[in-house]
Amino acid sequence: MPTTPVTLPGDVVDLVRQAHSITVFSGAGMSAESGVPTFRDAQTGLWERYDPAALATVDAWDNDPALVWGWYLWRMKLVGDAQPNPGHRAITALADHRTVMVVTQNVDDLHERAGSNVISHLHGSLFEPRCSGCSAPYHGTGTRLPDGFDITSYTEPPRIDPPSCRECQSPVRPGVVWFGEALPRGAWQRAEHAISGSDLVLVIGTSGIVYPAAELPERALAAGTPVIEFNIDESALSPYVTRSVRTSAAVGLPALLDALGE
Ligand code: OAD
């Protein structure tokens, strides 16, 4: 991962300079330098260490809610302890001089804590648990790990029984989208609207293999809208995008601001 300053290609900077309305489409790589693990990176990715079928599906929840709830509490704590990185902050600053709409696949809140207005959390949010029966939002205290739990050790997350809904007593579930579930309709519609109303799309730190989310940059390209990717590696979108910048989010995005003179 590059940690030294990068110089961005002039045509990339020009595309951003000319844009009036930008959609930022982010994935797990956006938060990697905040210490939040991605899903598919070798060794450190969550799906390298944990089985998505046992933790991120409705069947997993039905089979073992305590295992699933404990794993999501562990992730909430990990994200809660993390801070936005310079990439998140650069996206916020980019909005000082043009419209920037953030559409994220991330379930963390680091864009928001950096000051960005996220118009769409396509895959939900770790911080919006809801009732698995009646969908009422849950605002209770049952979202904390036991005191003294060491989140830095990558051992098995704790098994914790989910709290019960105050309205209907069903178990409270994480407010995220699991494999096989539909995306929240409003989040998808806002994302579609952002993409079709933008004159540039910045794709940051996503493998681009999870659909329908990955359809969004494809739609932009089909409509003739330039798409610039920031990723430390080749992604599934790299062969198709207008320009790929091989840099990390926390290095490349501040470098972009510098090059713009902002
Ligand atoms: P992935 O883990 O699939 O991909 C992360 C991407 O970020 C890879 O392309 C990396 O090369 C890149 N990357 C890693 N570190 C980076 C950095 N510091 N700067 C820039 N790029 C970096 O994560 P997503 O694409 O977000 O869905 O995964 C998509 C969806 O799959 C997630 O939202 C989640 C997961 O299963 C659900 O949970 C529904």
C-alpha cells in the first residue's frame, strides 16, 4: 500500500476540476486505512477469516442469532473505535466546491463522522439495528460488547443473545443487508438518482463484484459519464472504467485535493 505522496495524472485532475456534480461510490477499501478490515483482501479480509454463510445470511440468523449478533457487536465496536482517515476527510472537502453525493456500500459511519452527507447506505448500517419481526428501530443499550472484551484479538467474537423488541418482543437484528436480501428500496433509488444526475463518478476501494451495487458505475459508463477508480489493486471494474488510479484512498484523495489546489 503506497504511503508516500503520489502525483495524480493530469487528465484525472482535469476530469474532477470540470465536474459540477460527483457521485462518490465507496467500498470497504475506503475505510481500510482507518483500521476497518475489508471483506476480500488476502489475510486481513473478513471473508478470509469468517464464513459469510454462517454470519451474513437470514439462515445464519435463524440458526444461531447469538453468534450473528455477537459478530456484529464486535464489528460495531471495531468501527466505533476507528476514526475517519484523510480519504474520508478529502471527500468532505471536495464538496466545498461542487456537489458531492456519497453512495456507500459500507456499513460503517466514517463518511458521516468525517462530515460528509451520505445519501445512500446501500448495504445498511451497523448503527441502525431493528426488530426482526416488526422492523421497529432499536435504540436500547443492548448494542454494547461486554466490558473488557478485547477487540484487537482476532479470536472468535462472543456469542451474545440479541435484545428483544419493545413493541413485539421479537429479537433485534443488525440493520445491514445480508446475502440474498434485497437492498433498501429508498437507498437504491437515491443511489440511482445520484448516478444519473452526476457528470463524474469516483469509485473508491471496492472489488466491484457484489451486485446490484456494482451495477451503478456500470450504468454511469453506459450513459457516457466518466468513472475514475481509486484502488490499490485491479478490481472487477478496472477494465471498464475511464481511469484507474493505483493508490490508496487515504493517500490518493488528499493528493487529488492538493492537485486541485483546494
Ligand atoms: P471488498 O473487500 O470486496 O473489496 C475491497 C477493495 O478495496 C479491493 O478491491 C481492494 O483492492 C481495495 N482496497 C483495499 N485497501 C484499500 C485502500 N486502502 N485504498 C483503496 N482501495 C483499497 O469490499 P467491497 O467491495 O466493499 O456486502 O465489498 C462489497 C460488499 O461485499 C460489501 O458491502 C459487503 C461484502 O460482502 C454486504 O455485506 C452485503
